[in-house]
Amino acid sequence: MAKQKKDRTNLLALTGAAALLAVAVSFAASAINSHIRGSNVRVSLSAAEILRLADRVIAKSKQVHDAIASVPLDKVMYANVILPMEELEAQQFPLVQSCIFPKLVSTSEDVRKASAEAERRIDAHVSICSKREDVYLVIKAFAARGEWMSPEAKRYTQFLVQLFNEVSVFVLGDEGCWRVGEEEEAESYSILLDFERNGLNLTLTKREELQRLRAEIEELCMRYIRNLNDDSSYLLLNEMDLVGLPPEFLKSLNKADNDKHKIVLRSHHVSPVLELCKCRNFFDTSDGKLTYCPCRWELGICCLRIQVENLAILALGLCLTYRASSENIESPVIFSVPQFLVLVGLTRRLVAVAYGRRCQVNLSILEKLVQLRHKFARLLGYSNYAEYAVDVRMAKSSSKVFEFLEDISASLSDLASRELTLLKDLKKKEEGDFPFGVEDLQYYAKMVEEQQFDLDFGVVKEYFPVNLVLSGIFKICQDLFGLRFEEVADAEVWHCDVHLFSVFDLGSGELLGYFYLDMYSREGKYGHTCVVALQNGSFCNGTRQIPVALFISQLRKEVGGHPGLLRFSEVVNLFHEFGHVVHHICNRASFARFSGLRLDPDFVEIPAQVLENWCYESLSLKLISGFHQDITKPIKDELCDSLKRWRFSFSALKLKQEILYCLFDQIIHSTENVDIVGLFKHLHPKVMLGLPMLEGTNPASCFPRSAIGYEAACYSRIWSEVFAADIFATKFHDGLLNQYTGMQFRNKVLAPGGAKDPVEILSDFLGREPSIQAFVDRGADFS
Ligand SMILES: [Zn+2]
């Protein structure tokens, strides 16, 4: 990796006018030069150095594991079993990350390749270690001795014996491709092992069976995802079929030889169609006249509707079937429109059905997957797979997850019914007496949003120049959590756009940690936004190791003197990710295992989601915004108000849709032999207030979360959002910049990391058990 000096221009330099703003923050630059005090992260290794370091890390890890394995079982002590494990983890983590993170950000292809190879070697080593029965027996013998330990050390020992070893994780890429999640990988490396969930307490035969099942499960997951990624189905539609879609969107579509537009069955095409396509394809229902007939046999048959209503509907149905099966669909999907009652809203329905029936072959794969997962869990002593998956999470049991989802769903029913009635009334006005279906939800919700909020996101964007937003986020985090950020001058970095900041405690001046900001997109860089822990905090043998984080994003850089402007979703995303940075830096756990971002997945997103709330409050929005041509003018009150109402518009209905998938996921993973097609059909109207599943679709065949590491854990996103809402409403809503509350949050929620039980952490901060009420109420307040 080429060592580069960064541009001396202060990343956050603001114009003179910014001094007028409360957001103008002064970042004193302290010259520390290339040596970063307290950081063992190496940021400028060459390809050869990366591979050498990886081999040294592996050799050292093997040496420590051998030493632990050689301790006689009657001589096991904290000092010769647990301490060496902890020291190994704390010391090696920054070195492992030094080998692996260049894969994400290096400007040199050779370095990125070497980094990927280093990762492969370390991966293989971890896999071998995870099967070392000799080490497991020693740790187990120590745990059985019951030697007195601090609560954190005890928790650490339990983790060592039992904890999970995650299989590959996938995330959704920009192009809608599901793939291995490098973010999670980069964060989750540990030279330590989690024995019992790997089956090391089982007999050899059962252990072999477990390995076989694991391999089979991984293979099926890969196949499920590959089918989705390889799916190239599309529809060919006339321009008139796509009425309502913006000209830029239409221009962006490829065209077939017959001049028809190609709608690829992926979210970047499907979502705009479902939101915007007016598709009054056949009749202008307001006066009953035929305005457009897209079918090829056409006018005569369609016009029958005007004379004989029922007959016309039948005739149209035949036309549509012809179009769909023989002309429009050029893809592996064999497709027809089985219903003939759909006259208006046809394109939306056509697209929604085609989208919902991709990859039929995945149904049998999912069935098989679920069976194998149950088998896997039973071998490990669990009654079903959901119990196995949830056991190590904050929710603790599958029954708690059901209770949680059902409570939320029931509490939202009244609000969701009111939202649905509003949409149905609109459809009646627009299309007449046709039944409302799930394919209508996005279109009419969007229509209401446009009518009610007057929210032009193009205008909103003009208030969010990237530097101003960043300095605003910095200012809020510093004030709220009693921190001071200082840019490190002349720090060694991998690209001139990268900046390094030290973080100090405002009161004591203690150095708490560092974070690198690598904000702008460039060739060869990892294509997603994420935070990577480069060094974990720890307190070992009287020495504190400080945390170091890396924040990667894909923002557009200032061009020709014009500031890069952020979309509102990017602003929210920045706040969210910055929540992870602050969480990492403020961690005070003694064990590196409990630092970092490798915390309970039900808990780790909560602080970041708490911080998202600052993006919807007028006071804080004004601190992070300024009109790009005159940044002394912050965003207007009306826009702030619209953004807040927009956030909660149709929130109950949207959440019900998500709950539907979460329930499906939890049921198939907690019950044997479920008919997965029938289950979806059954659940849909139950959860979605009577709306049936779209005929002809099979949502289970294109449900990637069931194969990418979220199986039996889809509820987790709602879970963390619910408790983040509780924290915000209870503690911060009336004191957005209240440093006392911020410090309480820092000390009670952020500082313990994984060293304490998450429910205990939240209860300690809230002064009571966490509750769903604030989450339920907040949507109702804006309905
Ligand atoms: Zn997050």
C-alpha cells in the first residue's frame, strides 16, 4: 500500500460565514506525526508485509493455543488459561485488522489482493483452532473449578466455552446483489474460539455429523443466494405501460429491439414502478372512455367494456394473458396473468407478481435448509433452530421473540387500519371499485405523502453540504457525550482523503481512542458504508489499550469548488454510523472480547439507532444544515416538520409488512415440517389486516434473509429500533443536547460494551425495564 501524506487542507474547514453558526467547531490539530500513541494498527503495509504479518499472527496464535492445551487439567488457573487467551485476543486483533482492512480501502490492487489472501489464511487458521478439543477441555476444566473471578471475567469464560461462531454473513449490495458481508467479517475476526456451539462437547460421531450438516447448510445457503443473484428476469413494457415514471428513469432503462423498455426484476427498477406507475392502461375511469389500449388485439375487444361490462372484462383478461405469456416476459420465468379483473393498476400488479415469483426453485431449497437447521440445533441439545439462534441474543428465547412480535403487531393494528382505510379510499377515487391489493400500498402511500408533506428531497439536499453535516454531527456528539475530537496532523494514512481524529474525554483530557474517516468513493474501494473496529479497547495487566475505529463511506467529493451535497438518507446514515464510532470509542470493558462492535446483535444497533433521532428534530437539524449557497441559512422549520411527519407516514402498515416476514422466519425455524407456501398464504391476511397474499407469488422463494445469517433472527432490526425509540423518548426527547443525560448514556449504555447483559444495561439507564410503548405511541402521534 502506497504511503501517502494527506492533504493538509482541514477536512472540516468552513467558510468565514460558518463562524456565525453554532455548528462552527474548531478542530485543533495536534502534531503527532506518523506514530499514533496507543495504536498498534498499521496502515501502510506493503503486500509482502501483510502476508508476513498474517503468518506471524497465525504462528503466535498457534503457540498460545498449544501452551494452553499443554496445561495439565489439575493445574488450570486463571493465569495460565484465561489470561493468555484474553491477552492474545487484545494484542492480535489490531494486527489481524492491519492485514484485513486494506482489502477494503487500499489504493493498490496488489495490496488488496495480499490482504484478501491474508484473510483466507487467518480464516483457515481460525477454523482449525475452533476444532481443537485439547484447548476446549482445558478451558472447560478451568470453568468447572469455579475459581473466584470478576463478573466480567466470569462472563468471558462462559463466552469462551459456549459462544457462537458465526458462519459467513451476507449483505445487500448496491446493485441488489446479495454477497458476503465484508463489514461484518472485518469486525468479527477473533483468534479465539467458541467451542460448544461448534459441538466440541459432543461425541466424535455427533461432531462429524454436525460438521457435515454445517457444510450442507452452507452449500444450500450459497445456492439460494446464487439463484437470487443470477436471476435475470425482466419484463418488456411500452412507454404507456409506464405512465407516471419520471423521464430520467425511463431514459435509464435499456430497450429491447421492439423499442420496449426493459424492467429488470430487481429493487432499483421494481420500487419506482410500484411507487409511481399510474398505469391507467385501459380506461380513464373518470368518464369511462378508452384512453389507451396497449394490447395488440385490441381496440375492438377492449371497447366491449363500454357496452357490456362483464364481457369486456373477460375479453381483456384474455388479451392480458396473451401479452404476458408470449410477448412481454423474456426471462426464465414462465408467467401469465391469471386474473382478468385487473384493469387499472395493471403494470404495478404485473411487476409485483413477476417480482414475487422469482426463483421458484428456492422453495425446495429453503424447505431442505430448515430441516437441516433443525437437525443441527437438535444435535447441540436445542429443541429447534430458533432456540439455538436466539439463545445467545438479548431476546434469549424464541417464545420471547413471538411475544414481542405479536405485541407490536397487535399494538399497531388500530393505526395500521386507519392508514389502510385512507389508502383504500384513495384507490376508490382513482380507480373505482377494484379490490385493494398489496401491490397498491406503495403507490397510494406515495401519493398521500406528496399531497400532505410537500417534501421535495431535491430541495432538502441543498441544505446538507457534506462538510457542514460532518462538523454538525461532530459538534452534537462532542457536546452530548462530553468528548473532544482533534484532528491528528500529518497522520500516516492510505489516501489523501483520509483523516485521523483523536478522541479525548472533555473533563479529564484522557485520550479515549481514535477514528479514521475515509468518506469519499474511489476506484477499488469497498462500495458500502460501514464502521470497522481496528483495535479494541481492553485493560490487561494494568495497561489500557484504546479503541481505534475506521469509518468508510461512499460520499461524493466537492467538485469544482461546489460542496458535495448529501441526500437526506445519507445524512441519517452518517448519524447512524457515527453512533457506532462513538459506541466503539466510549467502550470501557476490560476484555477486548467485550469491546469492539462484536456485541450481542440484538443490542449493537441500539445506540446507532438512538442517534438517528437527531436527524428528525428541528433543533439538531439546524445544527447540521445550511443552504449550500449561504450556509448561514439553516433548514427551514416547515421542512423539519415535514421530515418528521414523513418518517412516520404509514409507519404502522410498513412495519406490519416487516413483522409478517419476521413471524414467517420465526415460525419455520421453530416448528417442524411447516408447509412454507401455505404458511405465507395463511399469515398474510392475518398480519396485513385482511389483505391477501398476491396471487401467484411465493415470497419464501425470494427472502434472502433466510439464507444470509439472519435466519430466526429477522426480528432483530425491529427489536433494536423499538428499544432505541424507548431510550430516545424517555431520556433525550426533551433534552437533545443535555450533556448530563448524554454522559449517563455514555457511562451506562456505551461504556460496558458486551461486558454486561444488555437488558441490565438498558434497565440501568432507563430506571425500569425497556418497553415497547414509546415506539407504538410515536407513530400514532403523527397519524
Ligand atoms: Zn448499524
